[in-house]
Amino acid sequence: MAWVIVVHVFGVIFWLGSLLVICSLLGRSADTAAGGKSELIGATRRLFNGAHAGALITIVCGIILIAMDPVVMAEGWMHLKLGLVLLLIGADLLLWRRMVALESNPSALGRSQFAMLHGIISLLLLGILILVFVRPF
């Protein structure tokens, strides 16, 4: 079980770290000239592949951990954690859609939208960490 937890945490770091970097890169693209903008968008598209691999590792290992210890589903903090994970998946999809919109119309989105997504992802991660380590209920 310990190794599954290690791989799960690695997937979380890989997934969310990539999403935070993607937010920063896309935010910078708003201030970049047209030629550099396409390079940044191409880099973010490649980063998304890694981010989604991390998401897959995280979700698969999370399912395995719950299957190994199904009693954890009786605890309230786990239900809230899973809800926050669903919100993270939604933020991931929203970030993907923003990147696609930026590809088709490079001047459509501003830096503030990506800064807001960066903050939302960070707060969701903080909430999950508090639930896992403090287990308030």
C-alpha cells in the first residue's frame, strides 16, 4: 500500500505542477509578440500531455487505494476530498479549453484569466492537503 501512495502522490505533483506551469506560460503569452505566442502555446500543448499522464496516474492509484481500504469511504473528509478532485478535473478541462481558444484567437484571452485559474488550482490543492493531513471530520 505504501508504494501505491508514493505513486499517487507523484502523480498529484506531476499533474498539478504541470497545470500551474501551464497557467503561468499561457498568462505570459498575453504579453508576448505574435511569433513567440505560438511557441508558448505549442509548449503548453506538450505540457498538457504530461499533465494528463499525471492525472491518470493520480486517479488510477486513488481508485486502487480506495479498493485496498474501502472503509475510508465512510469518512466525511474523503467525500469532500473527492469533490475537490472533481473540481480539479473541471479546472483542468477549463484550462484546456482556454488554451484551444488562445490558439484560434491569440488576442482573445488576458493574463488575468490564467492568474485566476492558477489561484483556483492552488486553493483546491491546499484544500485537499488540509483534508488529507488534518482530517477535520
